Amino acid sequence: MHIESAEVIALEIPFTDGSSGTGLMPNRWTKVQIALLKLQTSDGLTGWGEGFAYAHLNTTVSALNELVLPLVIGQTIESPAAFNLQLQQKLHLHGRYGITQFAMSAVDIALWDLMAKQAGKSLAALLNSDHRRQLPCYASLVRYGNPDTVAHYTADAAARGYQTIKLHEISLDNIRAGREAAPLPVRLTTDVNCNWTPEQAQSLMPHMRDMALFWVEEPLFPPDNEKQLAQLQTEYGVSIASGENACTSVEFARLAEHIDYLQPSVIKVGGISEFLKVCDLAEAANKKIMPHSPYFGPGYQATLQLMAARPVCELFEHLFIDLENFLDPACPQCADGSVAMPGTDGLGFEPDPKMLQRYRIN
């Protein structure tokens, strides 16, 4: 396929979630930021991609426009995976991980979208003819920082049929409020976002064990200290999950042997090509993938397609917020703890032009 043109569309969509909007992002977070990439081929196909852009939308957009897309436009590409490696090598001076990789992720996702459309198949079918049609999902709550609010939204998620619920709470009283609001057999996890010191972890992990948490996510900083994470997991018998901030399969190769759940994010890790490599690592290590996917652009559908194709992926993460509008009106929604696969070619992401116009920013 010959890439004739590319366009990066910066979008912000307001949402509400019942919180103050603080705690998860560096600044107050009330809008979902999407760095949307549109690639068009000489034979008229359109591919959609997304690079991680929460709290740094302009930075990812600039990386796409200035660094990555000049190496993409005009190219004839037969293999997204091979082209991904070429980009990584050409751009390694600009950073192997972080923003550069977020931009490359957008390109890789769009190329796989094009590849599947060219074949007249969904991405899942392209990767696996015997793919799943229905996927289990979990509710990923935001950080509320108040036991009553935690209890309210945890109970709400359980009432909607979610059998697994993730908190983003870091204090014992808030985590306990979630457990009391959703007792077993509902599986409860918490994402600490690297907020505990080793001493705090030593104090709190016994309580996580007593509350039968399904996993504890990124308890320590830095999150890539795999030996320290493995020590916590072994000492307290509570599974550790990590990897949402890891880029490329190289970083996951260090994690795979040490923790139970790997969490690649398709719009951070290097796109679909690198995500598939992480799946291979997980299978070889007999570990499970719990994809990181609190997204509402092509990253959402790309994660669904990958999960459908690769059984090593266990649960789809659905961010438990009220988004003002979806870019794609046909975006599959979680209901009763599961989500159905879209039946269209490619990723299944087709944005409404009116929504693009409404939420586009300069």
C-alpha cells in the first residue's frame, strides 16, 4: 500500500466522572485528549490511528507532524511490523520510549487498519480466523479520594454487571470502601499509579491480601523495577500488574518473568506490532495480558481487535466515565460486563465527521 497523505487531528471531548478531576493527571482532568491520525492510500483507503496524548496533546501532535510523518508519507509499505522497526531505528536518537513511541504507535495502528481493510477483514480476523466475538470487560474507576464516593461508584459498577472493578485509590480507607461496596465474588483491583513508598507498600500489602484484591497495579516508583515488584508479589501473595507505561517489547521482556499481569497500552507501546510481540512474551512466560485501554479513539477498537485475536489477553479495560460524545457512534459499549466485537473491516473505527468538527481544536 502506498501512503499518499496524512492528517493529524487534535481533539478534546469533555467528560464527567463524579470526581474533582484531580489525582490521576498532572493537572485537572475533565477532557479526553485524542491525537487522531488519518492515513490515506493511493487506492482510496483510509486508516485510523491514535497516539497517547492525555495532558500532552500538542506534544504528540508535534511529534507526529515533525518527526514521524515525514518518514511515512510517500512510502510503499508491505508490512506494518517491518516498517515499525525501520521507524524505531531511524528515530532512536529522539528517544526509544515516551512521546516518540506514542507517535509511532499512531502510525502503526493506522497501517494495520489499512492492511485489514485491504484484505477485506477485521483486524481480529486478519490475525486469527478463529477469533472471539464477545469479550469480558472491567470497570476502571477514576480516583475519588473519598470513601463515600468510592463506595457509590463501586456499587454502581457492580450493579451494572461488572464482575471485575478497578479502583485508582491509594489509601487504605478508600480501598476498603470499595471492597465493602463490592464484596466477593466481585474481583477488585487498585491502581496505585506509583504512589506508595516501599515502606508504605510493606504496610499496605497485607491489607490488600486480606481483602483478596485480584491485583495491585504499579504500587511503586519506578514502575519498571521488576525485581522489587516480584518481591512484593511473592511476599504477600497478591498479583502485581504493570506495564501501561512501558514502550516496546524490549521493556516487557524484563517484566514478563517477574509479575503475573502485563499491561501493554497499544497507543503507547509501539502500536499493534509491538503489542503482538508482548503477547508472544506473555504466552512464553505463561502470563496473562490485561491491556491498558482507557481510551475513546482508535486505541479502544484496536485493543478490542487484539484481545479477540489473542486469547492470552484476559479483560478489556473500560474507563468508567460519562463521555459527552463518542467520535464513532457505533463504538462497541460494555454491557453486563462484556463487549461485542464490531463486524466491520479493519479496526472498526469510523468517526462521524460532525463529531470531528465539533471537538477539533487548533
